[in-house]
Amino acid sequence: MFQRFKADMKKYWKYSIYAAKSQLKSEVANSYLNWLWWILEPFCYMLIYAFIFGEVFGAKELYFPIFIFLGNTIWIFFSKTMTQSVRLVKQNKPIVSKVYLPKYILLIDRMMVNAFKMGISALIVVGMLFFYKVPMTTNIIYFFPLLIDLFLIVFGVGCYLLHYGVYIEDLQNVINIVLRLLLYMTGIFWDIMKRLPAPYNSYVCKCNPIAFIISSMRDCVIYGKTPHRKLILVWFVIGLVISILGVRKIYKNENSYVKVI
């Protein structure tokens, strides 16, 4: 399977890049502000959340605007990819019914689009770090292994959602409900370790990979702390295993997708 995956990625990589670029261009084709919306949208959300949770609910986290913006940036990438992956095959019926394309390539296209937008938000985070004069430490290098964990977990889970989304019509509604629950269990607007009583705060951070990644990102980027390195490795292995099994499931069943849709 690995050789097939390697060959397919080499063969369809340029298509993935082209499809992602086309998707980005189509999103802003009829907009007056064009690509500026990719900056304005997350920045406006940050202002809204910072006001509501910082001023109204009295959140006291240090560098709170960066705290909430960084968490929301990661969450948007995760949640959008999850909701989009469910209907990828059905939405691309004209393509998958006429030519062969490894179906996980459709997921990679979406991840590229969402990762590009996340990258723009990451540049805003960098600007905010300089604006607030946040001290930088060498622990910021943990940002990159945490990002790899995020991509692996999103890709692996997305492969399963792509597969089951072909057969289960109501899966989209179920995912929306689950994501709503996860939103409040992930610590987008507060610090889970401070707000939840022990030992439940530790359990949530360790068992919820997105909560762990967001919390660790904040620790290494904003507060100069060393994240839990063993958990970074654990979630890397879990993400890799889920990704391998997800790709295998798609390879095994993708010939039947056209018949179902």
C-alpha cells in the first residue's frame, strides 16, 4: 500500500496544488475585498471573542487576544476540514465518476485550502507577538512537530469521514453536533487547565488531541513553556496509524463510491 500511496501522491500532487489554487481563486472571484477577507475574517472573529470572553466574562489569561486568536485559528482549520470531508465525494461526483482519482486527494485539496488560510492567520499571530512584545524562547520550535500532529490527525480522521460520508446521508448533521460539543471541550476561549477541576482538566487535554495541540501551541509560542514532549510523540504515532488505516480503507472501498453516489 505504501508504494501505491507514494506513486499516487507523485502522480496527483500537481493536481492537488492546481485544485487548491482554483478553489482559493473562486472563493474571492466575486468579492470586492478579494483576498483581504482571509485577513479580515479571522481578525474580526478575534476582536469579537476577545471582547465577549475578555470583557464580558472576565477572562484573565495573559496576552488574551493572541491566546484566543491562536486557538481559534487551529480550531477553524480542524472544524472546516472535518465538515467538508463528509461530502467531498458527492460534491465532486462529476470528477470521480469520469476519471480515476484517489479519493483522499480531494481531502488533501481541502486541507491545502484551509492550511493556506491558517498560514495567513499565523502571520497575524506573528505580528501580534511583536505588537504585544511577547518574549520569544527556543521552545517555539515545538510549533512545528505540533503542526505535523495536527495535519496527521486531521488527514486520518478526514479519510474516515470521507469514506462513511458516501454511505451515511445524515453524517453531516452528526459531525456538526459533535464539533459543537468539542468546541467547548477544546479550550478555544479559556484555559482548560485552569477552568476545569483536577484531574478532569488533565484528562481532557490528554484525550482530546485538538485541545492538547492548542494548549501546547499556546505554551510554546506565547508563554515560552515546554509542551509535553511524550504526548507530542504519542499523538504523532496515533495520527500516523489513523492516516494509514484511513488511506487503506479508501483504497479498499473507493471503487464502490461511484455506484453509491
